[in-house]
Amino acid sequence: MKLRLSQDARPQAMTLLIAAALSIALWFIPFAEILSYPFRIFVTFIHEGGHALAALVTGNSVQSLSVAMNASGETYTTQGGVFSQMLVSSAGYLGSMTFGALLLVLIRRAVAARIVLAGSALLILILTTVFGLFKPMVSGPWGSLTGIPFTFFAGIALAVGLVAVARFASARVATFVLSMLAVQCVLNALLDLKTVFFLSSPLAPSVRTDAVNMASATGIPALVWTIIWIVVAFGILALALRLYVAARDRAFDARKDKDSPFEQKAEA
């Protein structure tokens, strides 16, 4: 069934396309990755936060969460049963995709970008202070202590940056930054899954990945789990895009956010 972009979705879609084009362009410009570095670190926090949340939901505890300067991350949790291990291992890549898809829907539904950015800042702050600082100092493995300085610095910097944009930037700039976060979550989730797909090949060097953890827990090859994750990720993205292009109903339009730059333009 074809997706058709509704008339009222076009202003948001244009902003989203610009954010996507800029994100892709940065990959091909030498040394331009420094501009997308904060977004990459943000996605890593979301990825690791997905592991942490899945562990808590399944009755396990989170011992530490760390983010490295190269934008990789690690989350140590207690191990439950097979189902728990499967959910925790899957929650990284699929969590990033789901978070990006959620941001897309919130943008489309005209939820104020300032509110979403402030909420995202609070999420990063909680991950940083509770799981990146407090938990590893109290109960984390000794190896996780080395990741505290950068994790704490990066998390606080991200939270402050998001709050600053929410507080001081115009509604249009705030919406563009939110669109960049959504695009980065989606694109990085897909790119990381592509990397895991190749690392899961029988001919690839042995590297510890979430797919390998799934294979250890279930006995099913890591490559199979990677393919399943890719299919699910595209399913989440397809659902988000379907919600994105659909026309909003009149009841919603009557409650639309006055802080939205798209609505302000329509009212002018």
C-alpha cells in the first residue's frame, strides 16, 4: 500500500528531509564528522539506555553504563533467564530505532520541540548520573570505573546543550535540532545493524556484539538474530512513517501547539 504525504505534513517533512540530507552529507565531507559527533554520542546513550531499561523491566539490575570517546558503549547488567537476556540484547539497536521513530511521531503531532528536547535532556541526565556515575561506583565491575569520566562529562554536556536549545533557541531551530536527533537515531541504528550483520558472518573476525550475546543465550546464530533485528527495525520505521504522512484529524488541529513554527506559518 503506497504512502501518500498529506498536505499538512509537508512543512515538517521538508525540515526532516533537510536534516536527513545534512546528516548524510556530513558522512562524505572530510573532518565534518566532528559536527555530528554530539548526535552520535546522544544515540549511544539511547542505545545503552535501551539495554538498561530492558534489564530493569525484566527484573534485573544495571551495574553500570558507559560511553567511550569513539562513541561505543557498554552496559553491564545482572543476567536473568533466556527471555531476559534476549530482551536486553535486542533493546539496544531496536531501542535506538524506536526512540527515533517516537521523535518523528512527536514532531508530526506538533508536540512542542522545547518540551521534547527538555525531556530528552532529563533522560540523558538520569542515565548519566544514576547508571553512569552512581551505580558503577557502588556496585559496578572495576573495569567500568574507567569509563566514568567521559560518560559523566559527555552526558552533562549533552543535557546542558539540549536544555540550552530548548530554552534559548527559536521554535524553528529547536524543531530542526529535534529532527536531527530523530534522523540520527534512525540512521545510526540502521548503520550499526549493517555493521553487526557483517560482523556476524562466519568469515568475520570474532567480535563481541549484541548479536553474539543473543547467540550465546539461545543457540541461534548471531547472523539470524541480526537479520531479525533489521526486519523489525524497518517495520518500526515503516509504522512511524505511516503515522508521519497521515493527515491529522480536526480534533487534534483544534488543540495544536502554538509553539510550533509550522503552525505559526500557517496562521500568518
